[in-house]
Amino acid sequence: MTTEDPFLPFAFPDIGDEEIAEVVDTLRSGWLTTGRKAKQFEDDFAAFLGGGVECVAVNSATAALHLGLEAMGIGPGDEVIVPTHTFTATAEVVEYLHARPVFVDIDRDTYCMAPAAVEGALTDRTKAIMPVHYAGHPCDMAAILRIAAAAGVRVLDDAAHAFPTRFNGELIGTMGDATAFSFYANKTMTTGEGGMLATRDPAIAKRARVMRLHGIDRDAFDRYTSTKPAWYYEVVAPGFKDNLSDVAASIGIHQLRKIDRFLDRRNELAARYDEGLAELPLRLPPRPTGASTHAWHLYVIRLDPGARLGRDELIAALYERGIGCSVHFIPLHHHPYWRDRYDLTPDQFPQSETMYGQAVSLPLFTRMTDADQDRVIDALQDLLGR
């Protein structure tokens, strides 16, 4: 690395004194696992989303996706439609339930699941559709919900990137049958590790609460803190270990209170990138229209075919200047497991394939200063300038 500047990471969490004080309070309380703080976090998150949503706090978005599908009754012989341009968790949870993921291409303009591709993938075995709101840009939920309703299938959207994103004015998390959110360390808000399942279906919420902790019919907090003997419980299903601890929830309580400020800053940074990179041989990220909004979890550029450097060369050159970048995503049809198990080939997914070869995710996080961002812009202008 030749730069004398400190390394600029691709992402960095924004943790303040409030989160630290809440964690300390939890540590001193003597109750560290799922309890009052997790319940408060669930209630606060549900209140933020509105629309009669119930929320179930879990230890990852992967767990939320898994629990959501399980609560919908997805099982052997069923098919679930997923985009190839996503992280492996979106598809792997389908196989957890011995169902079959059916991979589809993305839309050329939004990089989200293409509704026409979804429609073409429907069979009499399709039981669910899993839209992924790529980078924080909303999928065309109106089209996807129309397709799902006509086919009689469920919709579980993967909103790991999309808090708080709106489609036509409505928050993602209030539209389909259920939604999974991520609070991983690099997301728009964090609990370190964590996730949330949001749903307006009481049956899905009830089943997810039972299955997130070994299929036990009572929460541990209720069993161990009741003023009356409450040691008895029953295992009603072979559940999982997916609960969120109070320590993690303590961080989430205050991250949620800051989400509007976080979103404002992400919007500012996206606008500064738009302005600073406008004349370079690259395609800027798509922006939603009308009453739809972007969460700006990621800022993904696409290099023009005639750019001075290719994608891999550009990432290496930026690293040499002390700037961390990433690629979202290596499409699932490139990974040996999915490719070989389902006989996937690049020609089946032309939009995802083209984007993959051109995409670079630039640093974007709320603690990023204007000077940090200027380093990235200046480096790109120097490396790609005509």
C-alpha cells in the first residue's frame, strides 16, 4: 500500500455513547439473553414500521428468512423463486427446509428481481417468492404482489439492505406476507449480529416465536423471572436456536432511534458521489422514482466497457491507495454448489452476469467524512478520467 493516509474501510459501524450505556445497563442487570430489552426492541421496531406489523427479533437475517419460510409451511417438493444476484443466505434457507430454490435474473435498471422473470419461473410447485431489495433500492413490489396473488403464493422479502426503504410511500416490511431485516455490522443500523422478522400475519409471528428457541412454548425470560413457580414448559416442535440476546438488542434500541439521521447522511453521501463521479466512464446507481426511496446500504457503480481499468484492476488500484471496496454480489450461478446442483450457466442470467463483471461497491457509512469521500472521488477521477 503506497498511501500515507489511514486505510478507509468499505464500511464502519456508527456506535455512540447511548448504545454503550444501554449495553452496560444490560450487563449489570444480570439478564443477558433474550428478555426485556429484546422485547422492547421488537416493540419499537414494530411501532416504526406501523401498519399492524408484529416483529420477532432473531440472531441474523438468515434466521429471519428461515423462520419466515418455515412458518409459511414451505417444505419438501416446494419451489421458492429467488434472484441469482444475492447473497447465498437467500437461497440456502430454502434448502434448509428441503425445498428447491428457483433462480431468476435481475432487472436491467434496478438490479432487483425482474417481475417478468418471476412470472416465467412459476410452476404448480411454486409456494413462495423472495424479492431482494438490492443495495437498498426497492423491488417492484406492486408487480411482484400481483404475480403472487394471481398464483396463490406467499411473498417473503429479503430486506437485509433495505431499512428504511419505501416503495410507493409504503415502508418495506409492511407489504408482503413477511420481511427479513439484517442488523449485521455493516448494515444501515446494527446490533453486531442480528435480524428481525416482520409480519402482519399473527400465525407467522406466533410460529416464528416458538421456533426461534427450540420449539419451546414459553420464553426463557418468562420462565426464570415469574413471581410464581413457572418452571414448566413444553416442546411443541423441533425448533432452532435463533434468538437475539438482550446485549445485542441494547445496541439496536438506540440504533433505531438514530435511523432517520443515519438515512439523511447516507442520502448526502450518495448525492456527493453522484456529483463527483458524473463525468467518469461509469454508470451511477439507479434511484427510485415517485414516492419510493432508497436506504443506500450500498453505493454500487458499474464501469463502462471502455473504461481505462477493468473491475478487478480498479479495486486493486483503490486498495493500493488505502481505499476498501467490495463487489455485490458474486452471483449464485457462479458458486460451485449452486452452479453444479442446479446446472446453472451464465447465459441463463444475462443481466446479472453483465452487472457482475462491471460492479464495484464504494465505501459508504455514516461516520464517513466529506474528506474521506473526497479521497475516493479523487482516486476514481485519477484512475478513470478520460
